[in-house]
Amino acid sequence: MAALATAEVCDSNVPHITNGDLRVLHPTFQIYGQCRAFSGPIVTLKVFEDNVLVRELLETKGEGRVLVIDGGGSMRCALVGGNLAQLAQTMGWAGIVVNGCIRDVDEINACDIGVRALASHPLKSNKKRVGEVHAPIYVGGAFIRDGEWLYADSDGILVSKSELSV
């Protein structure tokens, strides 16, 4: 399936943007990984400075899904590193969006996966296994629900209530 250009999707779906069925995330995310454009159904995760649940989710079959992590926008540690990005690639995840930080940028950039994050930070996260899987989250100025669709490219990130067609 051809990647959808987010700018074209916005141009042709103004009514869906107006009614909230299609949301544009704030342009605060940096681009990492080799896949500059990716899309897929969303799996949501809410954590704070703890990445145990991130690993547990990425150890499951991705089947082209996108993990969207609400890390509370923390700039104090990383939630995803090179090992987790490699795991996500191996398990078939299309991408990872982190409302927080990543680390091991060179390793992540070598992975054939799309990653978006606010920044990089060398400190690893806590390991307490605290968080919520599949819960509604608020990231990049938009509410995001498990099972919605995410589309990302060099222009930005869109979240749609349903899968969009080319």
C-alpha cells in the first residue's frame, strides 16, 4: 500500500478535520529511524519515566501497528532505546511515537522503523511496571484512542478515527 501524504490528506479531508475525526498533532516531534513515512492502527500506552510496559508491548507481534506512548512529555529520561527499536522492527511494528524522549539515536536511526519523539536523552527510565495500556491518551494536542489510525511523514502526524484510503 502506498504511503499517504499527510499534506494531501489534510487538503482533501477538511470536513473531517473540522469535526475531529481527523486530528493533526502539534509539530513538536523529531524524526528518527529509517522509515520517514509510516502508518497503522494505534496501540496506546500511558507511562511516566518507566518503560517496562513499553518493552512488554513491543515483545508482542506488531502486525503493522503503531505504538503511541504518552510519556507525559518528560524530558528527564528516555522511554525507548536502540534495543527496543530493534525489537519493534523484528516484531513487525510500523512505528513508535513517544511523547517523551528516546536514546541510542544512532542505533534507532539504523533500524527500519519509524520513530517520532520529542528529543533524545541519555538516561534510561525506571523499571517499576506502572502505566495504562489501551487507555485514551492526550498527545500532541489531540486525544488518541486505541484502534484509531496514525499516519506520519516528513510533514507531520495525523490521527484518524478510521483507516484512510489512498
